[in-house]
Amino acid sequence: MENWELDFEWLRVQHIVQEAMRRDTLPDLNTVLFLIGIQELGRWKKGFTKEEKQDLMHIAVCRLLAYDDCYEFVGRDEDGWPHWRQTRELTPLPVVEQERMLKVKAVQYFKDLEAEGQEL
């Protein structure tokens, strides 16, 4: 994906998340990951703990990296939390490239949600 195209699509994702979360400012990557994690969890509650927020972001990263077959969904635990298994080693990337890759995958995730007729 060209940089200009990613910038455009990422801004679109930010606006979708901003509207869903009823915020005044555009969300950053961490906020988008948090919302993807909640979407994958399938339920919302007020007052997630710090650890739960980290877990939700981890769920989101696993879900996004599943596009490249780096992770596969293995099921849900007794509390309904999704679990993923790493299927191959990840190539270490500089932070800027990691962020770009996650943005590309987040754009794909939101396009898939739209194609399936799902909303946040």
C-alpha cells in the first residue's frame, strides 16, 4: 500500500473509531487497537483494568497478525476471552515499521467489518 493511500485509509479508520467512541479527538494507534480488542472480545464494560486493557490490545495485535498467518485463533477461555497461538516467528522490525504494518492491518480489519455488514 502506498504511503498516501495508507494515510487516507488510516484517517478513515480514525474517524470511524472517533465516532464509535464519541470522542472529540482522533484516536491514536493504541486506541484503535483497544477498540479492535473489545470488538474481538464481543462485549463492553465500563472500567476495564489496566491489565485487561493490555490484554485487549494484545488480542487486537494477534487478530491483525492473523492476516499474515502469524497467529491462529484457538478458542475462548471460560470467561469468554479469545486466545491465539503464534504459528511462526515474527521478523523484528523498527517501531515505525511495526506501527505502519499494524495500521495497514487495521485498515484491512475495518474494511472486512464493512464487507460483512458489521458495525462497531
